[in-house]
Amino acid sequence: MIGAGKGQVHCKSCDTVYAASEIKAGDEDTDGWILGAMHCPKEHLLARRKTIPVNIALAFQSFANIDN
């Protein structure tokens, strides 16, 4: 729901509740995995999840760029 901009999130570091629309979401590359991460407006990490191994993501990207 946070990804859809609905709800609220409590940041333990700030001790503040933020609206979902204030949360920054993006991907990070760590140890061969692309990780989906969410941060509060002050850049504190709220949540992280593994999304896809980097080598598989690169393979899909290479495949998509092949000219037939």
C-alpha cells in the first residue's frame, strides 16, 4: 500500500509518522542483489527487500536490447 501512496509509516529513528507520499523508494545494488528500499524524508532506512539478483537483471536487459 505504501508503494501506492496510501497509508502512513513510522520512522523509529525520527520517531515521526510520515504519509506514504513522503516516503522515498528506490533500488539499491548490494552484494549481487538489487534491493528495493524505502527511506523517510531524512534518509533513514525504513524497509528493504530483495527483488532480483543483478546477474539475472543484466541478462534480461541484454536480451531486451538484442536487435533482430
